[in-house]
Amino acid sequence: MYNAVNEAKNQVSEVIMEALGRLTGSGKIPAEPLPPFQVTIPADSSHGDFSANVALVSAKTLKSNPRAVAQMIAEAAELAGTAFDKVEVAGPGFLNFFVGNVWFADVVRNAVKLGRDYGKTDLGKGKRMLVEFVSANPTGPMHIGNARGGAIGDCLSSLLAEAGYEVSREFYINDAGNQVEKFGKSLSLRYMQVCGEAGQRVAAENKDIDSFTKAIYGEDGNSPEFPMPEDVYLGQDIIEHAKNYFDLNGDKLAAVSEEERRKALTEYALPLNIERLEQDLLKYRIKYDNWFKESSLHQSGAVAEVIEKLKAGGHTYEQDGALWLRATDFGGDKDFVLVRSNGFPTYIVPDIAYHYNKLITRGYDKAINVLGADHHGYVQRMRICLSAMGIDDSRLDVVIMQMVMLVRGGEAVKLSKRSGKAITLTTLLDEVPLDAARFFFNLRNSDTHLEFDLDLAVEESSKNPVYYVQYAHARICRVIEKMSEDGAVYGGGEVSYTEPAEFALVRKIAEMPEMINDAAKEYNPSALTRYAFELAQSYHKFYDSCSIKDAEQPVKLSRLALCEAARTVLRNVLALLKVDAPEKM
RNA sequence: GCGCCAUUAGCUCAGCUGGAUAGAGCAACCGCCUUCUAAGCGGUAGGUCGAAGGUUCGAAUCCUUCAUGGCGUGCCA
């Protein structure tokens, strides 16, 4: 795995350690253990390509001032055979290392040579990660939060794979429990409305399904003529299912028992919803490795086993007819219920069984869940449950994402999950290009609120960061194409650079593998969009100040090589985001 | 009440395992297309890093307290 930045950092450390060895050997500094120091890339390249704070952290131990210590190390440092041309003492006592031309040339040649493999690392070699994301309820369409979760989870998965982890993407289908009960109840109510006299009259007046559902739906899903009680789903999709079932099968369910009706309607609509979820996510360029059904955990007895295990471990007690988990034994605020007094387990029991399946049955090293901030209380409870099951709870990692605020015309778009009027993933994608949606949802750290500007996402201009990045790619392609028409093609030979804009672009290219490692460690796919933007920016600046067409032969090919390298890296990053890299715009 | 997250330029946000003059985009203002894609580039202006203490050679970054906002804290999921 090629990682020029990491190698250079290691070299800096080695050079310093050797210098310190010589200094203690000659008695110039006392032989004391020194604190660890850091090698970083300075923000300002006039401070060198790599910088070490060894003198600053060691000054106290050595009873000297940082600049004097730095000076001694700089003088004792042996740079022959390293990537570095020179080392300087600067500021309060930093050691600034400057890489030579060979380093820059190597970066470019390697990026061109490695192609799609450039940027890959082996950070996670041998580790298997299961990334679970979206897992929207199959009782209705996906909302805007699912859209953010989808983009984050999918790009996080790509990122981890790039860092060498073996990654599986998984969707957990909540096809059992209360939500599904409520789904059946809602369907049944709407079905009876559709069968009824009023429903038939509306059907006669509204031939197409859209106007029909709208008519039944009323103002906010609860029209006086077609009233719905509290605690049911009011989405128009429920009416649509009921109507479709009626069209296919007539009113034959009107006479059967409520229970039977709910069951039949659920068995009809739930698979359709699940298929719809899969289709919608595919359109969003998300393909799961596995769709895991909650119902399978009930059928296999895994849910019952969880309760038995927790009971056997002595972590439960009965009170008020319910079974409680002694969460306080594991640092929880309060105990909570596992099995309700009506005999049904709460939502967390199948979830425990599911995590047990991930970590023990299937043996993944880590289970990563992408969850909305409104579920963060759940995370602590799940950790407690895992501990109670004897599983190391650090094997569960959670990426919490804050809410999305949609903005249009400078004002917040009001969301209402309950009324079914929330903006769905599908309607979002009708309005916003796919590339923009995927890019925008990864624009910010997941743990900050995301302001999604619908106007900006649609705008085809430099204001829109997606276009800025894609434009850089298209520009590179055009340059390379133009030059090849003139017979100038980079064939992999020696290259050399002199201009600041060239160096800046090479440095940015060199950063990719480290960026991947850092972002993977932090589970932070937003680093990808940021990096893509910075890389595009470095290219635009290079393009502006360094002509390729008018350059003399050796310089021309070196710059062409740099274009190739930049294009490769841009493509690689966009591939991780699953955003198109257009050749023309 | 307790817990989690946030608070940095007019706006949206980076930077947070302590380091050099606190960065970027947008908005504002001034420039650059007979020259490889101006969907671009350069420049100007804009900051008591929510507040107050503390830790230290050094704090946007770590600790404490407080303020404001969001979300949790169900025999809902």
C-alpha cells in the first residue's frame, strides 16, 4: 500500500530519533526518556512539508529551551538517503522538514500507475465490519432522515472498504411487532372506507389513484367524511394500498374478522413496501449485501433465547407482571422492561437477538449502526444489553446523525412525519439531482445538524460544490484529450516540478491515503466531500497558473502527468461517494 | 432533574488526540476570458472561536461552572 505522507512522517521520526541517539551518545543531552512527539503537515507550506514538535515537548525534560533543543537536533540530523532536502528550526522551536523533488515525482507517478487502487490502505486488513443503515420501517415510504442516513451509511461503507476493511451493508427490516400491527390496523380502516358507499362514490369521481387518495386523504389525512383515529398511519400510501387491494380482490375482506382482514392486508402490502424500499434505494445507488428480517429472529427462536440467556445470567427480575432487565447493574440510569405484562417483548429484545446474530452468530468484528439523534438513548440501552449478554459492548459502534433541515427560498421546509406529508426520499430525488443529494448529505459531520438547501442543490453553478468538483474533473479530461490530439501523452516517464501551484496539487494528491485512514478511524465520510473539494480547488489553481499547452516538452509531460494523477484521485474519491465524474460539462 | 449533541466571519460550516498570523464556501466590493472548459482564478473587507474561571511554555482545542438551542430520558420503535 502506497502512502507517501505516512512514509515521510515515519522518516521524520526516524531522523529525529537517530539524531537524539547521537546527541545522548556524545553527552550533549542527558539520557532521559522523552515524551512522545507528533509529526504533522503544517497549514502553511512555508513551514515545510512536515513539521515535528519534538523540541517543544522535550524542552522541559531536557531543562533547556525549545529552540536550543531544536537547533541541536537539526544539526545532528542526517538527511542523506531520506526524502528530505533540508530541515529548519522555526517559530517557538518547530523542526520543519522540506521534501525534495523526488518525493513529489514519486507521488505523481504512483498515483498514475496505481489508478483505482491509489488511496487504498490496509488499516482494516482482516477486520469484518457490518454497517447497518437506513433500516426504515417498511410501513411507509422513506423520509428525509433516511435519505441522509442512506448517503452517510453507504459512503461510510465505501470508505471503510477503501481502508481495507471487509464491509457488508445491511438493512434490518422491522417486519414484526407494534409498527406492523399499526400498519395492519391502518390498512384495515382505509380498506373499509374504500369499500364503503362514500368510498365508492369518490372512486367513481376520481378515476386515477392520485386524485382518489387525495380526496380520501382530506386536508391532513383526517377528512370528516373519512375519519381516522389516533395512533394509526395517515400516509396516502396506506389509502393507495387499500384501493389497489380492493381493485384486485373487491370487498371480500369486508365480511371477515378484523384480525383476518388485517393479516391479509399486511401480507399483501408489506412485501410491496419492502420491494419499494429496495427499488428506491437502488435508484439512490445503494445496494445492500443483505436484507435481514426481524421476523426471522422470532421464527428461529432467537428472540426467546435472548430472554432465556438474560434470565439465566441473573440479569432480570419480574415486577408488575413484566420482565425487567437490571440495567442499573451495568451503569444504566434505570432498569427497563424486556417483556411487557401482556407477554409481548419490547422492541429491544429482537434487537438484542439481531446484534447477537451480527457479532456472535456471524462473527463480525464490529457492528456499526447509523442512527438518527432521536435514537441516541437507545444506544446506551443496547450497550447494556450486550454487556448483559456477555458481549464486549465496544464492538458496537454508532454513528449518530443529527436532524436534517430542508431549506427552500431561505426558509425552513416544515416536516411532519406523522401526517404523511413529510418529504420522502423519492420526492427529494424528483427535485434534486442524485449526485447533489449524495454529495450534500455527506457535506457535514454527521453529528451536526444539516441544513440542506434545495435551491442550491439544484443550481448548476460554482456556488454548488458538487458542480465545482465535477467541473474540475471535466476540465482535466478536456485538457488531456486536447493534448493527446497534439500528440502529447504521458507515458509514465520521469517528471519534475518547480511551481508552487504544482507542489500544492501534488501535496493534496499525496494526502489521499492518510485522509482515508483518518476518515475511516473517525467513521467520517464527510471528509471525502471536503477532500474532493480541496483537490478540485488545487487543480483549478494549478490550471490557472500553469499552462500545459504552451509549456516546453519536459515540463509539458510532467504537467500532463500531474493532470492524470489529479484525475485519478478525483475519480477515486467520487467513486467512493458514488457521484458521477463527467468527462464533459 | 439527569444524559447526549451543538454554539467559530452577515449566512452555512472546517479546524478539536493542545502548537506557528483561527480557515473555506456563499453573500458584499474590486480585478482577470483574441490564450488548454470564466461552471474558473486573483484581490479587498469581515472574528472578544457562546460566557466566566482553571490546567501550561502555549488553549477554538483539555477540565469545571453557567447560558442558549436541538434531541433523549415509555410496559412506543
